[in-house]
Amino acid sequence: MHALIRYFVFGLLLVGFGLPASYAEMVPGADIKSVKEAKHIDALLRQPEKNIDLARIKLTIDKMVDPSIDVDAGIRRIDEMAAQVRAMLHGPESSSVKLQALQAYIYEKGPWNGYQAFSYDLEDPLGNNIHNKLLPNYIASRKGNCVTMPLLFVILGQRLGLDMTISTAPLHLFVKYTDPETGGTFNLEATSGAKPARDMWIRQQIPMTNEAIANGLYMQKLSKRESAAVTSTTLAEYFAQKQRHEKVIALSDVILKYYPNEVGSMLRKGSAYGRLANIHFVSKYPTPNLIPAEERGYFEYLEQQNRQWFTKAEALGWREPGRDMEAKYLQKISRAKSTQ
């Protein structure tokens, strides 16, 4: 995630100015109707659940990042991939057989994938290059991350009729698969061969609080609509990198409308308010008392919103990852690269 901005310096020094609330009702240009991308995504997520096609929504959102993407061509390619998986099936087409075929198609070299299996991108393990989170780029390069890999796996799985959806952990997506024969639901780690992963193993790799799980922030089996909302976070990240903070706020509002527990959007929204405060006030005035009286209400609003969204996330059990967690992960990636 783009670096968080929370509790900026003025917030620690500020005393209430007592100006009317009308000074700070909203950030101009940050409502859903004012941001065409947010308005479009709102329409996509509003449609009946049965009509939601995760592939089309993901490609449509990716096109907002890269206008050269051909959504219809992407759909045809995904349908072709699903057909290739079906061609690998032999005998009774049970869910377990379909799952094994899908795992082989993605992760094992063979004529079905031109002897080029899909694998984790060790060159951009943190997903800093937003274009590496676009589905067509993953399909073309066969190098993915914890966004593209589980999404493609679920998209293909759903086309094969598998009961499969997205789930979340801090800064990570994985797959939830329900076996109709046993009724059991299992985690599949798409960045590692879509192998089964126990809840405890995921929590050892990616620490999260018991409160966060109890409050539904992580480890949940998301609906199609919630999964589609998650795909929109890539566009919000893109606009955060471009410093289009009003768009970030509007997109976060759309995502939270359909997936209220999407904690990354809470944090991204809070950071956007903090960045706007830094741009319009902190960078211009050495102390808050120098802010012109007619602008103080707006500053108070930005400060209050910045605090509110981080406070809400923390109340639900989110905790800011320590720097040592990222360092350990990068060390793990370095070891993996050395064995190639």
C-alpha cells in the first residue's frame, strides 16, 4: 500500500476553532458523482449478484489504469483458457478433478500453457509497479503477485463451475474453495501453486489480530460483489500514486459501500485526507494559527477525517505492520531468487 499519512503534525497542535460545520462538509470533487471512474464502478457493483462477472469487472477497472487494454479481447482470452482447462479433464468431472486440472494448467509446464507455467514475480514482490497488478499483464508475462494470481485462479475456477472466491489477509489476497462433496471450505495459496493453506499457517506468515478476524476484516469468504469491490482497490492505489487524492476518496467510498470491511480502503481514505491537509495547510503554514480564518474549518475537517478512518480501522483490529515484517519478507524473496 502507498505510504500511510496519519496524525500529521498540525493535528497534535490544533485546538478547536469552533467554525460552522458548513465550512467542511466535504472535499470538493471527491464525491462519487463527481469522479467518473467511481460512478462507473458504482454502477458495476450495483448490478444483481448473479450478473457479476469478476473477469469483466477486473478488466474494466484495469482499463482505467491502462486505456490500451481491450476488455472484450481479455474476456475471449480468459474463456479460451477455461476451455483449455476443460480439455484436460478426463472421466467424471467432479469438483476435485476440475480443481486439480486448474492447478496443473496454471502451475505445471505442459502443452496447455506452452510449457511456460505461471509463477510469482520475484522482481516486484511488493507490487510497487501498479501495472503488474493488471490481469492482462499477468496473463502475458506469466509473472504474478498476490493480487493477480488469486484473481485469475478464482475467475477461471468460477467459469469451471467451482465454488471459489477471494479472501483477504493484511496486504494479501488468497482463495477460498468449498468442496461440494464434503461441504468443507479450504484456503488455497495462489502465489504458491494454489496449495491448501491452514488458517494458522496464513496467520503465521501474515500476522493479524483475533479482533480483526472476529470483526470480519480478514479470512472471510467474500461474496462475488465483495470480491469485485476488492478489484477496485488497484485503481485507488493507482490514483494514490498519481496524487489524485479526491479520486482516492471517491473510489474508497464506492468500495466501502459494497464491502464495508475493506480495511485497506479505510486506510487509503484516511491517508488521502492527511495528504490533502499536508498539501493545502501543513506545507504552507508553520503553525495552525497562521491558517486564514476562512480556511480553518476545512482544515479541521481534513484532520478529523484523517483521524477517524485510522481510528475506525484500529478499533476493528487492524494494526500497522512493523518495518521488520517487510524486511523479513524481502529476505525470503531474496533466498527464493538465489535458488533459481
